[in-house]
Amino acid sequence: MTDRPDDTAEPRDADELTEAVDDLGDTADDRLDAVAEHNESLEERLPSDDELPRTHRSPEQG
């Protein structure tokens, strides 16, 4: 799989995307499992609601 930083301005071409997907597994099911595991890992690292900064003021604060 190509190691590119997420902030790369240039979009990936079809060959690069195909290579990245192929590196996830041999079959479509393997690839889907790899993506599901990655998503679960991301969900585990999400902060809880009480760990997030407040972005809205209450009506009393104006």
C-alpha cells in the first residue's frame, strides 16, 4: 500500500487507489473485514461527549 500523508494535495490516480485496495486483502470479504476493523479502531478512539469542547453557548450566556 502506498504510504501517503493525509494532507497530500494531489488526488490519487486509479492505479494508486487500486493498489491501496488490493493491499487490504485477497478477496472482497477480506477487504471489507479490514475496513470494518479500521472503523472499529477509529470509533474506540473517539472522545466521549463530555471530553469534547463546548461549541455552543447556553441561552443565558447570550
